[in-house]
Amino acid sequence: MRLSAFPAAFALAVLAFAPARLAAADAQSYLESASLFGSGAVIVARLEMRITRSGSELSRELELSLDRSGAGVKSLARIVKPAFLSGMNFLKLSSPGKPDAQWLKTSRGLRRLGDANRSEAVFDSDFTAEDFGSVSAAGFDFAFAPARDLGGARAIEARPKGAAPYALRVLYVDDATRILTGMDYLDGAGKITKRYRVMSIDGQGETARPASALMENLSTGSSTRLAVLSLSKPAFLPERTFNPGSL
């Protein structure tokens, strides 16, 4: 998502690798070619979140703006419905070779998030700042994991180099569309504690994009369903869109 993120970069590329010769650098490059929402340098998506927890359901409608036209990725998620939550925003700026800069605005005000906040829930959902973050070589060791491949999705293991609330993160990239179709978070015993899966995809090739996805917290039993209501690809977005001072 550089997400993400939901967590991975977004440029759609057509690359071919010989599995027997794939190295860690190849795994990183392959992951950087992956996308949460399909190809396009600039994307604006309208998303619906349905959060299920303890027998109750919460609904959020978000606008997600992504700009990967430069060297890094800029992303802004903001609640548009319900109206009383419309001031909530999540901003992430990712640059090659640098730690992600991220801010979360809630009813408690605007806070800049760091590594200590990576597991903090975003918009009361099962998505965290970690899910929306990039998966960079600075923070992870990468390796292809053929034994974990799911159908047409290639599995990449991302093992955190420093302290993290999990031992291993496995990301699944569809080989045909380069869409990030899944994520697993595993504890030290190899048990999956959180799981993300794309449930359906609209379009084919360069027009392919997820239509629905599910994030499940297997430790708490809560889940968040994500539906893509609309998606557009404007030529550009104003720089002020991603200015922390504008949140």
C-alpha cells in the first residue's frame, strides 16, 4: 500500500521474472509495481466502509485522493459521510529512501503519527496507519514465498527489521493486473492475526480495479468491508490537497 492502506506503491507495470532466479531486490521491485486501486498517476476514489464490531455496524463514506505522478506517493483519505465526522482526515506522504510522514485528524485534533502509532485504527475501522503505509526496503526484508501463492497472486514476505506488532507481513499481488489482492499479518508462532482480501474486481487489464474488499481482525473478531463506489483519474490534483496545514 504505499497506502494504504492501505500499505504498497501504485504504478501498474508489466514485468516478467523467472521464479527460480528471483532475489530480494526483485521481490521489492515487484511489490513496488503493485497497486491498491489500479493504474493511473492520479486517482480519486469514493469508498464505503462498513465496520462490524460486537454485533453492531458503523458506516463511513470516504474520499481517497492519490498522487503518484512524482517520485513518491501522496495520499489523503477524508470522511464525507456522516456529516458529523466530516472533519476527520488521514494524510500520508511517502518519499523514496525516507520514512513516511503521516497525520491523523480526529475530534481530538491533528496529530503526526510515527512508528509507535503504526497499529492505531484509522476512522474507527480495522484498517490502521500500518495498512495505509508504504512497505519500504528501509523497514523490511523482502522475499518471494512461492509456497504461499494464492492462485494467480504471487506472495511476498515482508519481514520487519525493527520493532513491530507482528512478526511477518505477507502481501499478495495478482500477476495479471498487479493489484494488491491480499495481506496477512502473522505473529511469532505463524498464526494470522489480521487478514485483508479483495473480494471482487471490476474491469480487465489496465482498467481493472477492486470493487470490494474485506479487512478482518482475527484476534478481536471485528471486520471492515470496503466498497469502491466510484473512481476517476483526473489530470492532476492541487498541491494544497496534500498540505498538512490544510487539514
